[in-house]
Amino acid sequence: MSGINYISVTGAVENKARESDLKNNDIKYITLPFYKNGKPLSAGKKWGITLLAANSMRFRWNEVNPVRDNLFTQILTDIKSGVCTGSCSSSKGECDCKYSFVPLELIHSKKVYTLKSKNDTLNLQGDGMITDCKTLIPVVTVSDCVPIFLYDCQKEVFGVVHSGWKGTGIIGEAIKKAVDEFGSRMQDICIAIGPHICEKCYCVDEERHNYFEENFGPCTAKINGEKILKTSDGKLLNYSLSLTKANIEVIKSLNIPEDNIVAALDCTSCSVFPDGSSVFGSYRRQAAFLPPEVDADTRSRSMCVQAAFVV
């Protein structure tokens, strides 16, 4: 029976650690396959995400992040030592592909850019990128928000979006661009929903509950009893919100086959390794508890954000 594919990124990291004779916390990033017709694709693009062990992948155009730069250099080295995508011009059997990460400063929007070169997003803000240039690596940063990855295995179109609650629906914009600008067919588009805050950890008030139910179908649940939280201004956070369900509704509404969708079961806030150490960085776990007088920039720097990319 066909249906959405669910995986554990945490489990994949543990498997990689065992195979490499490493500790879980030695692994800084992982790449995973897209799914088509219910099966993982063995060739073509993969989606990837960094882990807490990599430290913060924070990105601003006016800032320098050497930790991020060094990790991306390592990823590029890993790619070069792997299998060529077939996009290089070498006839000597040695890959000369010039891969480039393409960053974007996020603003919690539904803005998606089409990439033709590595400089197409320079000094721009938005929340998604899509391209058919095989050597470009579009990358966004995420914490508790949802990284969503797209790959058309026939047209070789791929991209990634940052889907915050305000930007829920941005994956629909990326899918439409794939169809309108690259000629993609819905049956060839594969979607991966990466780790993000789970419904048990994401509590919202009635206003946000109403917004999501009206726009994205049944994706919230009422919370009762002592588990109800309050905001600093007294609002009751008496609903849990599943961003997975909300985004799946968007994807399915555009007729993407369910068995072309893979969704991570992991939560950036509560997923842990067997030793109790956290797998991902999380705003809720690392910064939400800070007092109201803490400014937004300090609050942002208190959390470890992940880099999400397609390679």
C-alpha cells in the first residue's frame, strides 16, 4: 500500500556512526535520499542537514561565520572524493566539478528564487531556492522551523525552502516554479520534510490554531489539563500544532504522489541520542526560556541553527 515514507534522521546518524566507528556526536552532518514510488533513490541528488555537533550555521550577509565556512569546505571535499554527478567536462575520469554553496538570508516569507549562478542571491533575502544547475548547492538555515527539500529526478531540478509558521505554504511556491519554469511533472517531483519542532513541543494559542485549521486543514489538537502553557502576556497555549501535517496538506493539494514524500520523525527540540545528548539545535530548547528583556539578536545567537541543503 502506497503512502508517505517516514524516517528517523537520528537513527541514520547512529547507523553512520556505527559504520564509521565514530561516536554519534562526532558526526556533523548527514545526507539522505529522496523517495520515489515508495523507494529511496539510489542515484541523483540527496538532501542534507547539519547537526548540533557542527555548532551554529547562522548566516547574515554582514557577518562572518568561520565555523560554517569550515564545515562547508569539508562537505565540498567529501563531495569531490565521492561519485561525480556527471556535470563536469573532464574526459580523464577525474571529476573537475566546481561546486558552490548558495546562501540566502531568511525573513520568514514565501519568497523563492530561481538560481542560474552562485551569485544570484547575493545580498538578497528570502526563504527558498530552486535550480537545475547541478553544481550549485542551495542552502538555508533552520532551527525549529521546517526545512523542505525538492527534487525532480527527471528534469534534474532541485531546491530547498525554509518554512516557518508564517511561511507555511512556501513549498507550494517552489513546486509551482519547478512546473512553470522547468517543465516538471507532479509525478516526478520528490519532496523531503526535514527535522523540525514536533507537535508535542509546539504549543500555540487559539488564534494560530484557527489560522492553521482554516488554511491547512486538521493539523492541531486541543491540549487539556496541567500541560497548558501561557505566554508572557497571558495567552493560553492550549493547542499543539503539527507542521508536518500542515505542509503535507500543501504538498498533496498540488497532486504530488504521497509515496514521493519522505518526512523525518525527528524533533529539533526533543530528539536525543541514547546517551541523552541532543541531536539538533532548537530555539525552543535553547532560547525560548530567556527573559523578555533579552533582545532579539542575543536570543538568536543563543541557539544553534542547522544548515539544510541539497547536494
